[in-house]
Amino acid sequence: MKKIKISPSILSADFSQLGKEIENLEKGGADMIHVDVMDGHFVPNLTIGPPVIKALRKYTSLPFDVHLMIDPVHKYIKDYAESGADIITIHPEATKSLQGSIDEIKKYRKKVGLSLNPDTKIEIIEQYLEQVDLVLIMSVFPGFGGQKFIKDVLNKIEKINEIRNKKNFEFDIEVDGGINFSNFRDVLKAGANVLVSGTTIFRENNGDIKKNINFLKSI
């Protein structure tokens, strides 16, 4: 089994103290920092742009796991690559040419992620899986934090894991949406190895980030 990684979502952090929050996540054992980028168009919310990511880069050496929920996404890849993103994850629905956008991400020597919404079929990205570093499976419909985990997504995780194992691909399987202490083991058992969590990491156990991250890594 691939190493379990925790990518805390700063969507649940205190935005007035983002730099400090990111430092606390690194001290608490986070493997990556998950940055949700929303445009108010592809999803019904607005969040972080490239200048904010650039400003936050100095607070940690951890990889920035940047999830672009914007449409059209292609023309903004350069901005996010240059702002300090290490992994750039896009949705196939948000680009006219998925291959072109994959190539654009690789041009800036960034890792490539593809994201599937709960109702997006695996077949849409299957032919591209050999080229990617990460598949992000959304277990809620993107747009807001704190939503309830959609259990049917476990089947999709299992199918992606089967493809990965059968073809000896090396990409990570990341899951985002409603991950908590009661369901994370089911997600890992289904084949995921990267967990995105915001509310659970920042709020459980009176905000003990290290304790919460360590628990999410326990099987």
C-alpha cells in the first residue's frame, strides 16, 4: 500500500491567520497543503487567487496541493504554476482540451492532478491516467466546506484503484469532501492514500492539529 498522506484544506483555516495556520499544519505533521481555488462560476463560491498563494509560499516548504475549480482553467495554469503551486489539479469539464491542459501543467514542471466530481465518470479521464501524478475524487459536490460525505464515491475509489494496480500506474488517489474520523478508514480501505480534510483537522480534539493528523494516518 502507498504511504498515507494528509493534505489539510486551508478552506477551514482562520483566514486572518493563514500564514500561522500553515506553519501549524507543517508542525502537526501534514504532508501537503491543500488549496481550494474557486471562481464563483464553475462552483458557487470564491476563494484564493495566485497573489495569496504566492504570499503564503514563504510560510512552508511543504508541497502546495492546488485544486483549481475554475472554468475556463487553461489560461490560468501559468499564473498558479508561477505563484508557487507544486501540484495543479484540474477538472476535465473545465477545459476544451484536457491533453492540452495536462501538457501546460507539465511545461511548468508541476505535478498533474485530475479531479472527478461525484457524478463525473471515470471513463472521461481513463486514457490520461498514465500521464498524471494524482487523481482527486470528490466525495462531495465542490463549492463549500463542511459537507456530508457521499458514500457511493467509495465504489469510484475502488475502480480507480483497480485500474492503478492493473496497469502499474504510480499516481496518488486523493479524496476530498466530508472526511472525518468515522469514515476515513473506509476511504483508505477502498484504495485512497491521500486524505484532504479541513473541518476535522482544525476543529476536532479542541483543534489539536497534530493529534488529528496522526489519527487520520492510523489504520
